[in-house]
Amino acid sequence: MSKIYSWRFHVRSYDLDVTGRVSPASFLRFFEEGAIQGSAANGYDLKWYETHKRLWVIRKMTARFYDVPTGYGDELELQTWVSDVRRVQSNREYDLRTASGQRLVRARGNWAFLNSETMQLERVPAEVTENFQPDSDVETIETGITDGTVIDDPVLYTSERRVQRHELDTAGHVNNTNYLVWVEQALINSLRAVGWPPERFTSSEFSMQPFSTEIDYHRSALDDNRSGSLPALPKLVMIAPRGTTRFDMARQAN
């Protein structure tokens, strides 16, 4: 049985987006902080990684969002645990719920274990694996839409941006949560290009909420690098990293 770490906290004002709800990127930030706390609770805090010149780098993030409104001051509980360790990589699970138990996000992150000096892959020490007590019996995270409409000739929109210094983390590369921010902005820009700016959604009978995301991180984006994204409506595809983010579009209740 895996060691499950639980963290209770309250939503802060800067976790919210313009709609007044917790943004998808903020959920990923919760997972990042929860993983750091969970590792420290098992004896591997940031000081341990610094001393041993090791670090974890995200390779893939899979998340399924549930349409449960969350706002400022709401109490949330994140449970996180290691489900699998294989040589140089590990899967960490995330289950975020409201204080009453309603599920907000179910996610899984695949992390690579690196030497922080050489940035080369390193085998996860046996004692680390033993302390985390991984359990491979995990639920499937359903990210696909079963009743979606296939668009044979989707509208494509391409955008480019340069990495800003404030987007970097302590390792000197773009923090993994910022890629989702870029994807969201690319989606907004692509919708504007076809006549659906955010203002039109707020004044129409339609609404759009994140459904799921799958992001594969292939390489690090560094300060002043130029990155490109190629969103397709209604699916987004992002290059470096590459992945898909799906949004539900529905009519608002009268």
C-alpha cells in the first residue's frame, strides 16, 4: 500500500482566473507543491535533493477536470502518492477534492530522476523506492470524450511567443505549469480569430470548461527561447511540449 500524503489548504485570490474559478494551471501548481511536501514527508526534502545533486523532472502530465465550481477561500484536500517506480522514472498520483469530498481533479504525473549537475538520467535508489512504497494498482484516468463530434477540416491557428524570465523555475527552465497557461491563451486567441472572443461566451447561451489535459514534455524551454503552439478547434495541440487539452462546450442554463 502506497504512502498517501494529504494536504488541506484554502484557495487564495491569486489561484483564480477572470471567471472567479480556480484555473487549470493553478491545479497543476497545487500538484507541484503537494509533490514537494509529500516527498519531504517521506524523508526527501529539497535539502536532500540539493545535497545528493538529484532532482525530478516532469515527463508527462495527465489530468481529468470535473465541473465543480471552486472559489476564493474554499477548503480543498489533495492526496498524492507514488504508484510506480521503474529504474529512472516514477508515476505520482494526485486526487484533489473539496472539503466535502467532491472530486475536482484526478491526475497522474510521470517524473524522471536526474543528476542535477549533468542533467543525465539516474537510477532511482532502492531505498527511495522502498520508502515511497509504490502501489501499481491505480485507476484509469479517462481523458477522452466519448460523444464528441469529429471535425474533418478543423480551423487551425498558429501563435508564437518568447519565454519570459518570470516563467522560469529554480532549475532555470519554464515551470511545467506555465505550458498550460500558454495553451489556454492560444485557445482564447484561436477562438477570437473565428469570432468567439471571451466576451461572446459570457453573453451567450454557451459556456466552456476544461475537461482534460495530456501534456508530454519533450525538452526544456529556456529564457528568451521562442515557442510555438498550433491549436486546432476544438482540440489543442502544443509543440515542445506536445499534448492535447480538451474543453467541454455546453449551453448555459437559462
